[in-house]
Amino acid sequence: MCTSRKDEGSITYDGEKIELKPIGYVKKGTEDKDPSEPNTLSKLILRKDLAEALDGLNEFSHLFVLFWMHKIERTLMKAHPRGRSDMPLLGIFATRTPYRPNPIGLTLVKILKVDRNVITVQGLDAFHGTPILDLKPFDPWDMTQDIRVPKWWMKLEKEKTTKRN
Ligand SMILES: C[S@@+](CC[C@H](N)C(=O)[O-])C[C@H]1O[C@@H](n2cnc3c(N)ncnc32)[C@H](O)[C@@H]1O
């Protein structure tokens, strides 16, 4: 059986604009730590009225988190990946820059714990206080094999691996 609920005014679309209501926010242990640090721990504090919507999530290992990068104040048309001028200047939709027309972040994280309306995750590159828009469990349908990435991406990845070793 499906349980549904009418949440008056939580989503509106008037043909031009969409108004969304966050489902919760991100809580970090330290506010000023670099959120891109891969092992960073975060708590996803969901609205208490949505706790029931997390039933069954603890059986998954990973989760996609969609969030609103609320501190972004400008939009770009083109950007250098990771803000590096030695990388090609690309249309922003060919990058992961947060300076997009709709600053929506999408990150795959590891689920460590689900406790009522709080999910503890690893690997979320969002600041403390970031509003959460949606959560979707990761499943094998999200995997593919024929992946192609540009040369600049391979170069950045190689640098990252060299730094780590
Ligand atoms: C490059 S974006 C990528 C986000 C996500 N992984 C994606 O691909 O959509 C991640 C960076 O956005 C910035 N960021 C995170 N949360 C933010 C927020 N709430 N407002 C503005 N910038 C944010 C941080 O500098 C973080 O390192």
C-alpha cells in the first residue's frame, strides 16, 4: 500500500518558475572544513514529518543527494574545470562548477547510519546548512560501462592520484 499526503504549497510550477521546499539540510561537524574532502562526514537532517519516507533506506549502501548550493551568487556561461586557468574554457554544462543557472548539486555518498530523520553519510561536498532537495538510493541501474571523459578530466584525475601517493 502507498501512503500519500497532501502537502499544500510545497511544490509550485507556474510555467516559468519552480518553487521547492527543502526536505532538510546538511549538518557538518566543522563549518569551515573543505567540503570536497572525500572522507568528510555529514548528517542529513530531514524534516521530522518526512522520517517515515526513510523506511527501507538503511538496506542500501549508497545514496544520491540533490542539494541547493545556496551560497552561490553568480551564474557563469563558461568556466575552467576546478577554476584552473590551465584547463580549457568550457560551457558550464560540460563541468561540475557550482556557478550554474540552477545551482543544484548532485553527489553520490556512502550511507553510514539511518536513525529516524537523520542520515549519516560520507563524501558529501556540500557546506554546513545546505538545503537538501531530494534523496535517491543508488542501484546497479545507475552503472554503465561505456564511459568516455575528456583528456582534461584524465589529467586532473592523474594529478589527484599522484598527490595521494
Ligand atoms: C564543484 S560543486 C559539485 C557538487 C556536486 N558534487 C555536483 O557535481 O553537482 C562542489 C563545491 O561547491 C561548493 N559548495 C558546496 N555547498 C555549497 C553551497 N551550499 N553553496 C555554495 N557553494 C557550495 C563547495 O566549494 C564544494 O566544494
